[in-house]
Amino acid sequence: MSDESQPFTSWQNLYEEEVSKRLLLEATLAEKEKSLERTLHKLKVEEQRYALAFQGSQDGLWDWDLKTGTLFLSQRWLAMLGFEPGELPATLEGWIDRVYERDRRDLEAAIETHFKEPQSTFSHEYRLRHKEGHSVWVLTRGVCLRDDTGEPLRFAGTQTDLTQQKTVQQQALYETLHDPLTGLANRTLLLERVGQALLRHQKDTKNSFALLFVGLELFKSAVDTSYVDQTDWILQEAGKRLLEICRHEDTVARWGGDHFVIFLDGYQDEEGLKILSERLLEKLSMPFVVPSQEVVIPVHIGIAVSTRSYENADDAIWDAESAYFYAEKNASSAPVLFEDHMRKKAKSFFQLHANLRQAIEQEEIFVVLQPIIDLQDGRMMGIEALARWHHPRFGIVLPDTFFQLAEDESLKLSLENLILHKACYAYQSWPQETKPSFFSINLSYKTLEDNDFANNIFEALKEHNLSPQQLKIELSEISLDTAGDSIHWVLKRLMKKGLGFIIDDFGQAGTSLTLLHSGFFEYVKMTRSLSAPTQTKDLIMAKSIMTLCQSLSLGLIAKGIETGQEQDLFQKNGGRFAQGYHFARPVTLDEARELSYTPPMVP
């Protein structure tokens, strides 16, 4: 190659190199442009995703510029409080003014703490005041943007409406601490408040309190009455009456069943307690108006005060309950203030209550037998089976006590079913040559209404090879007096199957004489006050009942004859059948077998 061609070659190489660089640059720019487009598209997608997610969350946005003091509140943030854009000042003061005063100090303290701690996150729950006045629970979360020195520049974040969640939580908490039937405080809430008061009292004895244990005899009264289906309403009404008398700061709680406890925080003196208790008794003693009748429920109140230096809430309430128990057992119409001796008696009662179900399961309940005598020939014409409970600690417990303990209806049915089988066994085991013509047991009218228990009667008789005609069921006059018209259908149904009936304790209540005319009863067992009358009016009534029973061909049994003189008086006035300690005390099966047809006490 000549020297002349060398410059041309060099220029050509430079040109090709430049072209290559340009092409490479264009390719690089094109790739970057595509990459930028992809990045922008990705950012747009992410932005849309974030916007959709944020829109779905229903959260509000806020952004506070700490240098200028301006505040941005999103439309959703404003809508939570019922505002349109522009209605609420875009300043921190406009926000803080909407915060409930009780929550404001905690919110400001939480913000200040976040500003001082760069690594912290901000999250706080509080209440805002809605445009219409009601409260809105919110959760505010945010983060602080700082300069190189750590000084806060901006504070921004989100706000979530928690009102519905809080409402559900508060309702759940309310249900946890309140009785579902009456809406009153329950045991949990009562014990918590009494416990807090006890701590205050232990620090300073001037912080006194008192407890009133209020008990209605509702379930006892309702068992044999026509208003048994109204007990829930009566309990609700009783709760309302208690609230009407008590102060707003007092705690009225349902302790269980037909029992209530009133917690008085900061009572002043025992005289004031007495006045309040008497007002409560007066209010609760007013009739409860249920369909077709007015019902008066017996009520008693026991009181315990903080001056006894209790260690825990349970002990304080226990003493108030012991005082109530004492008032109930003594039929006291006045409130009773707790004294030490009451605790022991109440403890015995409640221990019996706890042992009763076990006693039924282990058949600690047994029957004793008391003859019913035909005074014309001294013949033992029947026996009454009476229930007893042989308690390992308290000895023999009478039915008036343990039936009172059996507040649960299913427990009563189990108890009466056990007594039924024990009575059937005792009568079936009696020697045939001296066996009376019938045996009787005491049942409540409410028990007979239970179809399952009625069937149990006939099953028990069949199991022990007895006929229905050999069993007489004794129903107290008081239960019959409150049974209503349905008594006719129940007794008629059972009579068709062969059962016989006795009216027990006749003369205690104002039973309609139509029951005596009904044909349902074979015998009338006259109450002791008329069987052995000590007053002229009782003697006149006894003679009238004797005459009526004779005209209706009803056997009249004098109950509770204890002396020969009482027997003579009864026979002199035309009486024939009698029962009582004068002839024989209630005896066991083995002892009863020794009784002859003609006991020596009968002339």
C-alpha cells in the first residue's frame, strides 16, 4: 500500500468506529427506554394495587408538615367523622379538638414519645367526636420523617375506624359481666368491685362498704302455683325495683336463682342501711301482677359491713348470705345484720345442699313408717311412708329441710322417685298377714303434672308387685289451693289407672269445697290444729268438716293425735281414723313389723 492511501484508511477506521459507538449507544438507549417503560408500568401497577388495597381497607390518610404546620386529611379521614372536604380546619388544632378530652392527654403523650424515639413506630387507639356528636373509635398509625440530625420534619400515616369492632368487644364484655335475664351485674362484676373496695378499705378504714343479700322465695312459692311460667318476668321486675331504690353508684347484682346482692360503696351508718333495707323490703313486698292474679313473694335481707375486716370479697358476701339465711329461717320480716353465730348455721345448711345430690345417688334417703289407725277396732288400716336423710355428719335430716334444699326441679323429681321406690319396697316387704290395706306417700301437685314421673309411679308399683289401688298419694291442701283448674284433669287421669288420693293438712288454706265434692279423694287428713282443737272456733270448724266428710262418704283422718284425751275428743265428735305419736312414732321397717293389729294405746 502506498503512503498516499494511509490517510484514507485511518479516516475510514475512525468512521466505522464512530458508527459502531453510535449504534451501540442507540441500542443502549433503546434498552434503557424499554427498561424505563417497564419500570414505569410496574410502578403504575404497584400504585394501582396500593390504591385499590388502600381503598378496600377504608382507611383515611393524614400528613402533618411539622415545618409549615399544615395538615392534610384525606376525604376518607374526614368522612369517618361526617365531614366534607373543607369543613374541618386543616390544622393540628382542628384534629385535636375532635379528640375526647379523657383521651387527649394519652394521644399527645404517645406522639411526643414517638418524636423522641427515632426507632419507634406510632400506633394509638382513642375516640374522636363525630360531626353529629357521637363517638368514633379510631386506630391511628404513622411514621416520622426526620432530617440528618434526627429532627422530625413530617409525620404521616393512616387512620382506621374501629367503632364496629369496639362495639362488638364492648357487647361481649358487657355479656361477660352481666346477667342475661335481668341485665344486672353478675357474680364476676360484683366480686371485682367488692374486691377493689376491700383494697381501699384495707388502706384506709374510712373507705367503708356494705353488702345486702336479698332473697325472694320465688321458686319455693312458684313450684305448686299457676304462675310458675312467669318467674323470669318476676325476676326482671324485681331487678327493676331494686334499681329504683338504690343509688346510681351502687351495684345491684343477681347472685343466682332468686337471690340478689347489693353492693353499697361508701355507706355512712347502720341506721342508713336499715332505712334503705326497709325501703327495699317494702318495694319487693308489693304484689307482682301476672296474668289473672297478683302475687306477693316473701322476701328477706341479710346485711354485712366492712367493719369486720374481711380478707376477700367471698367472705364478705358469705356473711351477708349467712345473715339472709338466718332471716329466712326465722321468717324475719326485718333486715338482719350479720353476727358471728349465723355463719356456722349457714355453713351447715349449704353443706347439706352440696351433699344432697350425692345422698340421692348413694341412697342415703330412707323411709320410716307411721300407722293410720281405725279407732273402731284398733286395726292398722294404712301406713304413711315418711322420708328421712341419714347424713353422716348432721344425723337425721327431716324432709322439710332437704326438700327445701332441692331447688332444682330435676333434683326434686329424682328425690321423690327414690322415696317412691323406698316406700314401695317397705310396703311390699311387710308380712302378708299383718299388711295394712294401703300405704301413702307425700308428693307435690307439680310432680304429678310431670308425665314421666306419673309413668314412673306405675313402673315402680309393677316392679314391686303392687297394684295401684294399694297406693294413696297425699297432696297438701296448700298445693291444691294454688294448683288451678288443671288439677281436675291430672287427678282424673291418674284415678282411671287406680291410684287413690288424700288431702293432707286440710284446714290450713281456703280450699274450695268443690274439691271435696269432686270425687277425686278417698280420705281427708285434718291438720293437727283441728284434730286436737284448743279453741272453740277450731272445734266448731272440726265438727263442720266431720259432718261434711260423712255426708260425702269421705274418710276423715285426724293428724297429730298425741294423747289419749285428744283421741277421746276426736272419737266423741264422731271421728274414726287417726294418726299420731299416741299410737306410734314413725318407725323403721323392722320396727313396724312388730306392730300388731291392735296397739295397746287403742282401747
